[in-house]
Amino acid sequence: MSPTEVLTGSSATPAVTRARRPHVLLVVENVALARDHRLQKQVSSLHTHGYRVTVICRSDPGNDRFARARLRTYRAPADAQSKLGFIREYGYSFAMAGWLAARVFMTDRFDVLQVSGTPDIYFALAAPFKLIGRPLVFDQRDLSPELYELRYGRRDGAVYRLLRWLERRSYRAADQVITVNSSLEKIAYARGRLPQGRVTVVMNGPSLELTRRRPTRPELKHGQPFLCCWLGLMGPQDRVDMALRAIDYLVHVIGRTDCHFTFVGDGEARAPSQQLAAELGISGWVTFPGWADQEEAYTYLSTADLGLEPNTEDIVSPVKGMEYMAFGLPFVSFDLTETRALAADAAAYARPADVPGFARLIDELLRDPARRAQMARTGRRRIEEHLAWDRQEEAYIGVYQRLLGRSRRPGQAGDLMAEGVE
């Protein structure tokens, strides 16, 4: 299980050029670069603005698609199925990441370290580097205590208290915290007791150049007039089960049988979701095609008539919602603070956890092409004007300009990705 280094693109950069370019080490917790869309955008932006970038992550065949990126990877551990299994899985990943970070520093010293992922344990990995003056950026995308609560249904006990402590330590250790929305920003300030200016919101919208519509593929509708699409990583917190129960209500109570539903993605909730679909008797209307690369995923979004976002977390800004909007795809969601702030009139909202209401909105929108078209225009406009990574990049790069005390110009280092997943 030895780690590997992959250096794609030219490795003949003159030493004098390398010395002038600050080096950023990005460590993502137990995920591959090929599967981490946010990390891909961050790496591309840093490289474009003149920074050298090294990424430590899990190995994955898809990692090879990224040009001019130095990757230090380790073989992925077995996915955990129990609390003890999670300790083994993440403990192994932590140990490998720590070893690789030390090797990177010994061979090509980095100037700043960014960590991301849950649970919030990588502040400990950064501790020795902070002692020698390397600042830490904590990119917090999810709240570990809340994810634990969703998975196990409790807000007490030793594990929950430990997760809250780890989160506080991560806030305090970071020279800069990055969050994905204003709700998480407020939580970071409150729980971390951080001074003003320590937290920066960088939303997770798609890159505009990658979101051109693809040619539609009618066969994805499986012979039906309509296609509804869900896209993403399937974890328990994503509540695919609620979407499936809404489909059950739509088919067996409302009587709508002219729409196919596809759940594109993979994760620990995929197998239970397939089993639930069979138990509900809706397998004839639902498919689970598994993980899709960028082109295939965006072909689904270009073909679909409606998106589904069954998330129930009030503080989450759903990435899939932004991807729907980028492709002019209206979607149905529950009425949650950050989802409404994100989508406005580009989505239709059921009361939180109202599964029949969710189903009725699907039915109403499929009956109303004019409303869907208006929602599509609204969503695409919001992406172009505010939510796209192109609009968020300035805030992200600003973090590094402040930490390193210098300004980089776009285009100094060329484009990082020859081809990658948004």
C-alpha cells in the first residue's frame, strides 16, 4: 500500500521559475481528486493565478486526467460499514496523508497548507508545519457533528462531543476558514469564537466554460416522455430515500406513470436506495446508473426535464442544485434556508419533509412547460451573474493573496486541467 507520486505535464520547470512561484499543498480527506469537484476548481484557480500546487488524496484512475498537477496519492482503504471501521478507514488515510505531507515538505517546501474533509482531524496533521511558519487554510464544506446526527440520530454521547471538540480545534488552528455559505460562516464564528475577517465564504458553483449544454439522448428517458434526474454522491444525508418515497406517491397515488427517474452517482446509500425502490414497487420507473464522468453526467442534465433535490438540511447549499441551474434545469426541493437563498425562483419548494407535497410539485411542473422554461432562465441567469465558480474565484484567491502577501495575475501559469470533471 505504498503511496505514489504522479507529476503530469512538464516537469522541466527551471529552478529559478519555481522559486518565484509560491507552493500550495492541498490535502483532501479520504477522497480522490477525480471525485472532488470543488478541489478541482480550487486547483485550477490557484494554478491559473501563478501558484504551484501539490495535492494529497486517495488514488483513482481518473486522477490521471489532470495535467500539470503534482499528485501524491495513497491506495484507498476499504469503505467502512461501522464506527470501528470508520476509525480504521480515516486513521489509515490520516497516517498516509501525514507521511506524504512530510515527504512533500522535505523535497519541495510548500508555503501554505489547505485541508478539507470530514471528520475534522487534519488540523493535527498541519500542527508541525504551523510551528515552522506555514499557515493553515481550513476549507469546511460540511459540519461533522451534524453529519453524525443525521447518520445516527443523536446529539449527545462521547462521539458527538469529540466531533464538536475537533471542529473547535480546527477553527482555532486555521489562519483562514473557508465556508460554502453564510449559514456556515455564522456557525464558524460562533462555535470557533473567531475574530472578524477570519472566515471567507466561497460558494461551490460550477465553472461556466464546462456547463454548455450537451446533445440530448432520448434513450435516457427509457421510452417515457419525461425524465427527472438526481445527481451526486449518495450518502445517508442526501436523503435519496425521500425522493424515492415521493416517486412512490407520484406513481401509486397521483397515478403519474409517464416519467422516468434516474439517480446518477454512487456512495454508501446506493445499494439501500435500490432495495427501497424495489420494496416500494417503483423499480420500473427508476434507474441507478452509478458514477458518471463529466460528459455523461452533463448529458443527463441536458436531457432531463426536472431535477430532484431531497436534501433536508437547512444549512446546506446543494451543489447539485447549482448544477441543475447551470443547465437550465428547474428542480423540486424542500423549503430550506440555504436552498431558497441559492435558487430563488429557479426551484419549487415543498414544506420540509412533506413527501406528498414534493410529489405534487413534480406533477405540477411536468404539466407546465411554460413555468419550467421560466424557472430554467432564472436559474441559468443566477449562475452566470453570481453563483458560478468564475464569480467565486476572486474570494478564494484573495485568501492566498492575504496569507502570502502577494498578488498573482491570471494566466501566469497557464491552465491546469487538460480535461477534468467540474
